[in-house]
Amino acid sequence: MARTLTSDAHSESVSCAPNRPTAGPSGVAACVLRLALAAVLCLGGCVLEDAGSSGPKIERFATDRRIITSGTRGTERLQGQATLSWKAPGATEIHIRGDGAELDLSECMPGADGCAAEGSLVVRPLSETEYVLRACDDAGRCSESDPLTIETREPADGRLETDTPDVAPGSRVEVRYAIADAETWTLGVVAQEGGDLTLRPCDLESAATAESPCLLPESAPGVPATEGTAVLPQVAAPTTVALVATNGAEDGLGDYGLGDLQLRIETGGVGVLDFGPGDDTVVSGASVDLTWTVANATEVSVEAMGGTVSGLDGCTAVDEAGQGRCTVVVEADTSAGPVEVHFTLVARDAAGAESAPAIATVRVGRAPELFASVTPETLPDGGGIVDLSWQVTNRDGVTLGVVVAPEADAENPIVDTAQGVGKCQGEPCLPSGDVISLQVTTTTRWIVRASNEFGGTEVVVGVVVVGTPTIAAMRVDGVSVFEPGGALREAVVDASTATFEWETVRATETRLEWADSADCANPALAWTGVEFDMGAPSGIHTLQGINVRRRCYRLTASERLQGQSDRAIFRVVRRPVIDSFSVSDPTAAPGTSVQLAWTTRFATRVSVSSLPAGVDTSACTAPNGGCTVVLPGGMQGFVRFFLIAHNESADSMNQSVTVDVQPAPTVTFSAVDDADGDGQLPSGGGPVRLSWTTTGATTVRILDQDGTVVLDTAVPTSIASCPGGADAVGCEVAADTLVYTVTANTTWTLTAENAYGASSASARITVAGAPAITSLTVNGQNVLGLPGVVVESDDATFQWTTSNATSTRLERGDVPPGGCIVGTVSWGDYVGFPGTVSGTFTAGTHIQDWCYRFTASGAAGSDVHVFRVSRRPEIQSFDAVDATAAAGRSADFTWSTRFADRVEIVSVTGPSGDATSDFDLSPCTAVDAQGVGGCTLAIPTGEPLGTYTFELEAVGPSGARSVAATATVEIGEAPAIGSFAATPTVLPTGGGDVQLDWSGIARADDLELLQEGTVVYTEASPAASGAYGPVTVGTRTRFTLRVTNVYAATESVA
């Protein structure tokens, strides 16, 4: 039998053997065997052979469900079903087998062309079954589908039980549960939201909250057990517990819906839902508010044990919501220490049925007994020193603390023993009793308060400075600028108008004055009155005209009869304002400079930053003016500069300017004898041909050595023109030639410019018999025909020879922006230069970066060469602050250089080779005026761990580079903390014990536990997990777990 395979079916064909009828001329099969499935039965000599054609195409063989339910739940058999459907146009007969057994198709639902061509059949497999469809036509040709599998699942099987289906309201209920054969399941309490029933799921016991409706045990951390006991902490009303589950089948037959598996817990009788005091720590004789919520009760009764409680006869009422409250007075003998008073509440209904008792506890103790005094109690005018003392004679509580604060500024205590504020005789003040010495100049009152968990005692003490009026408060635009006896304060204002507000005690009049000085405390200041005199003792005044950076003000509060006064001196500072910020050119080339300019008001300095980083702006600090910044050679695109103005007290909003950085032009330039193309003209001179090519240029300008403009394509010139052009406008920028006559040795400089910058090149022609510089070296390096040299030492030795010259001259000037271009340098003769036609001359010491012009003169003219001499920068040191760093953290570097205006980290080499591109090196460029700098580099994550070598080069103003220096850092992994927690995180008033636990410690050499910054526990080579405690705390406390290794430290806070 031959089979022809197609993409969606198999085809088989059958014909009769010899001596049997075969297909006649009419095409009607005389002998056709229709085959079911893959089994072929040939009778009477039939044989199988390739028919040479396919059977009917099976376009569809599918099922509406791939997974169904099949199994037993309890005594009930749950059997799901699926519908097979097919379509095979041209088929006259179909067969379906399931796991090898042919199905009965008598219940087939036919399609438009009958069951053979299209139809469906409902199947109910008891287990996973594979189905295959076979379709045949009248010619006996058959096709077979790919197998189609239907899986079966057992139905989810669960149970819910309780021993207490009827409880009093507020009771705790346990529910036993089990669930099997469920793909997903949820146990919870049925709730009604709007008109819909929903399920509030139980929480795991480890994640319980006050809102949890029920709690589930765990089979593993975070995994609910499939069998166990669920707890309902409080059942206040009839409650339905439900279990919903799915077995994963598509028919839903084996699932539990919200109403399928439920357990009803009824509530009846009288119950207590809530009972407790408003404050569970009080002093004897204090009032305590008791509140309760009950169910099905008409009254309650409360009894007390452990002390004397009055007012219990008022603790009976219950409102319609089942709530009630009463206030009782608790008294107890606390002479031997705190006493616990226990309250028992029983709820009753109208028939007298009672609830189970509910218990609440109140601890009764003594508040501190505080005695405080000030010695002396009076001072003469001008004040003096007083001793403020206190003594606490009862210290029952565990949270004893003492706070001393000025009555006029109670929010800023001068003593707070719990926070370590205040020094008594040089040591932290003791809450049990201590003395603090205070300097006072005016009448002052202090609030002294001692407190523990039971209550607090407050005493007000003071000193009277006889007859002295006092200033209680002074504010500018809402900011306090006065603290009696405190340091000078100031207010920052944003405008020239500000609101002054003041309060005084015992004053009859006030006066406000000003003085312009940096030292507001100078007793020799000349004060000027402000708008009002003999002002109100307390009031508000709007002051205008505040137009200086900072100004001193003085408020004087006077008592008219005794002539005494109090003064408040403070400073008002204007916030800096940036009036303008500009850049000299919005376009520039890499490696060139731009000038930033700004004007500000009320500023003492400015700071400038760039985005992207990498531009040295350290010189940009003057409050008004500008600075020159050099754009790094590799920079391209838009660079944004941000300006912030600063003064002693405030910063301005930032302003920005943008520079478009793109490449400058490139240029080639030559000069030859127009007659023979030689580089020398005959005696007397002649025509010279100047030729050039440029890229990216918009203008070309040629100057001779005297600064005369030979050509400027931007404007007409009469010196020379190009062939075919009437003047310089006719010369092509990209490439051209011009010819004109010279009579002496001449050097030309061609400058090509575009919107971003300029590039220059020089060309030279000599004239036979004219003065010529035949050799010129600096420290042995030839400079003839070169723009400059870099020297390795601090001095420079010039050596030269000339021909046809009678004298020489050496001039020097500062390097201007753009380099040593003729006509832009301010030249000055070098003092001491001999002027001989040949010789040697050492140009002093401290060579850094200069332009030089050397001229050889004679009867036939002169020869000039301009060049630059730069000192090669040096790196004196380059170090990593730490030899190790952690991936994902940072590493700090420092360097010291000479003759450099910036540095670059040019390469980073790691364990896998070049890693330069993996680091952002832009922060590491700046040097200060002393050549010193430093930076912090972010260490990327994901890098191979190991030793990294950072190579640094210093760059001078001319672009000369130093010999490289290296620094190495070993990069490893920081230690890890998986978790760190304190249990509990919330304590009642008065504090208590907490337990500290940690886990997931990895790669750590040492472990430290700190309590408010103090180390309380250490461990070397720590284990992966650990614990510490219990620790008793009385106030809000911060614990820090710190693990370290050679690479970094990692901290976690609880």
C-alpha cells in the first residue's frame, strides 16, 4: 500500500487485482473497498496499490474542549463531554476512531452536505483519548486527519467542617478544610458588595493583619496548606465560609463555584465584639474612657479588680449600634510601683442571657514628681548667668525624660534628655536631676516638663531682668530672624519688597533701622531709621526698596518710662538674579573655545556646568563678566551651558545657552614660482602662484607675514584676484589659484572658516639674494616651516643661522584664541636677545605656552617666521583613593599635574581587555589653577570582576600630551543583605522589646548592628542569617545593619 502525505491528511487508494472487475469506461467503480481508519481488508484477491491521486481534503477536524472533567466526587459521577466537528468536502463516508476503537456515528449531527462531508459528534471519554478522522470518496480514495487529543481531569474535591457552627457574636471559630485535585483554589468569607456576592480570601498566618477575615496555615513559607484548620479571629455576625476551586477542565463541571461548597456559621445570643480603654497607662486618680461594642445585648456591666474604680455604675448602656462608653476614675496604691487594674465586661440581653466575659487592662503608675528652680530669680539690667535646676523624685516609668524649652519658643528645647540635647556641666543632662547654666539678657521663662508612660508634670520657672522690655518674635516674609540669645539669623527675600512682623513684651514703642555692612554685630555701625519711629509694640510693616545684596536690620523695643530696651539684629539677603547670559558664538568647532558672558545682581560668584559634561568651566566664577571655555576635541552636537548665581546665603534659578559644535574646515595651501613652479624666485622677485583646496569652508582669507590681506573671498580686495574673476569675489572657496608679484621672501597664512571654526595653513616663497632664515631650532628641534614645538624642560634655547641678513629680532606674545596667527598677536621684543645674524639664546625659565616671531633683516628686505613653543605637560601623581571598589558603586581618583589645562582618562583595561567604552569618563577632565584635580567614576554592573587599569594623560593648552600615568582598582562584588527586620515595628506608649532578624547575608567579611549610630553587635565572617535581641526601646529607634568586605559596605535600616 502506498501513501501520499499532505499537510493536513493522509491519502490511500485501493484497486482490484487481476481477474477481478476494475473501473469501467463510465468511471463507476466496479470494485471499491472503503476502508475504515488505517486497517485495510482485501477479500477475494484485492491488492493495494498507489492510485496516483488523493482522497477528500479534510478542511477541519476540531473539538470545542481539549480538557474535560471525568471522575467521581463523593458518590456522584461527574462526566464531561466534548463535541468533535469536521468538514471534508467531497467525502461520502467518514470513520472516527478513539484510541484505536471506531466510534458509533449514529448520533452524528449532519452539516449542510450530510455527516460525511460535514458534521459533529458528542463524545464522553473516560480518560485521555486520541481521535483520528478518516474521510473517503466514491472512488475509494481516503484521507486521514492528524490525531486530536482530549484530556480528562478528576473533579476538584473539597470539604469544610467546624465543631462550632453556632457561636456567640465576637467568637473565634476554627474551620477544618481539605481540597484535592484542584489546579487553583481559594478559601474565604462570602461578602456582599453592592448587589453582588464576592469572596474575601483568607490571608496566610504569616501575613495576618487586623483586616484579615480568616487565616490559613502554610505548608511552606508563603504556600497555603491544602489541608488544615483555618481560623476566623472574630465572627461578629452570621458568616458563610466558602471554598472555590477549579480542576483546570474547560467544562467547569469539576469546579467549585462560590455557592457550591459553603459552611454557614450562625451567631446567636449575646457577644462582645470589642472592649478596651482609651489609654492603657494612667496615673492614680486619672479618668479612663472605656468603650465597647456588643451584639444582641441591651446592657452591660463592668467590674474592676486591682484598684479602686469609681464610676462603674455608669458603665451599662448600649445604643442601637451595640456600642457604649463610660468614664471611670482609677485609683491605686502605686507607692510600691505600677499596679495593673483589670476590667471585666459582661453583656446581657433582655432575657438575662449573658455573654462570655471580656477583659481589658490598665496600668496605673505615678507621673514624675518634678521640682525646678532658677537661681537667682532676678537680675539687674543687662542680665547675667542663671542656673536652672530640676529634680525628679519619682521615677516609676521606664521612659522618663525631661525637656526644657523657652516659653516663647517651646518647639526648640534647650534640653531634651531623650534626644541628647543640652549639656549640663559639660555632660549630657540627666533626667533624674541636673543643672544647666544659661546666659540671659532679658526676662525669660522656661517650661520644664518631666514625663513617663503614665503622664507628665510641667513647671514654669523664670528670671526677671528688672524693667527690661523683650522682643518675643521677629519675622521677615514669615521667616523667623530672631532668637533671644541666639546666633545672628537671616532671611532670603526674592523681591525688593518684604513684610516685617514683630512681637514684644513690656515694650511701649519700637524702632526699625538698617545699616549696610557684612558684620551686623559691629558696635560701630551707623544705623539709619526705616520709615517709622515710635512704632507699635507689636505689628506688621511692608518695607520697600531692598535693592542691595545683604543689609543689616535692627529692631529696638523700648520701655518709655524706664528708658530700657531690647534689640533684635538680623540680616536680610536678596536672592541672586541673573539678568543676562550669552555665548560669543552659537556655533563652534571641537577643540576651539567660546566666550561665555553674564550679568547678575546680588551675587558674589557664579558656577557654570555643561551638558554633556566634559567642558572645563572652573574659571567661570566672577559674579559679572565672562570666561573662555575650550570645547573638547571629541565633542560634537549641541552643548548646553547652565549658569547659577550664588551669594553667601542663596542661589538663583539657572539660565542656559546652547552652542552647536561641528567640525571646522580642512585646508591645503602652496606657493610656487609662477614661471617654473619652483619654490624660489630669481633675484628681485617675480610672480607667485598661490593654490589651495578646502573642505567644509564658507570663506577663505590669505594674509602675508606683515598682516596684509592678500585675499578675502567674503569681500573684494585689490591685492590679487583669481583667473576669471574681477576681484576676490571671483575666487572659489573650495579650490582655486591666484598669481601676484612679490620682491622679498614671503610667508602667507591661509585661513578657511565656516560657522563652527577656522583652520589655517602656511606657504612660503624665497627670493634669491634676499635675507633668509636658513635654520632655526628650539632645544634642538627645527621650527622652520612648522607651527610650533613642544619642549620638555622649563627653559628654551633658540639657535639660528641666516643668509643675506644684517640683523635678527625675536618677539614674544600671548597665544590668542585660534593660535599664533599673524596679525592677531600683541608682540613685544624679547629683552636680552642679541640680534646677531647667527647665534644661540636661552629664553629664561618657566616656558609654558607662547607665540614667537623671528625676523631676519637685510638691505633686500626681511624674512619672518612665526611659531609656538609649548611646555609638555607632566603628571606628577595619579592615584585611586581606594584600591578596591564594588560593581554598581563608584571609585574616586586624584591627580596632580604641571603645565596642563585638562586631563583625560584615555583607556581602561580590564580582565577581558579594553573596557574604555564601558565607563563614563567625562567627569575626569578638570584641573585647578595649581594643576590638581579629582573625580568620581561610576562602576558599571555586569562587568567582569578583577583588576582594572586606568590610563591618564595630561593635555596642555596647545594640545600637547604628557606621558601617560596609570592607576589600578580591583573591582569586586559588594556584600549583600537579603532582609533585615525588627519585630514588632510598632510598640505601645512606653516602649517595649523588639527582636532583630536578618537573612540573605552574602560575600561579607564583617557584620555590625548599630542602634542610633552606636555599634551594639559585631560578627566576623558572618553567617547567612542571624538574630539579636530582645532589645528594650522606649522611643522611636533606628537600627542599621551594616555588612562590609574589601570592596564596599552595604546597609539596611529597620
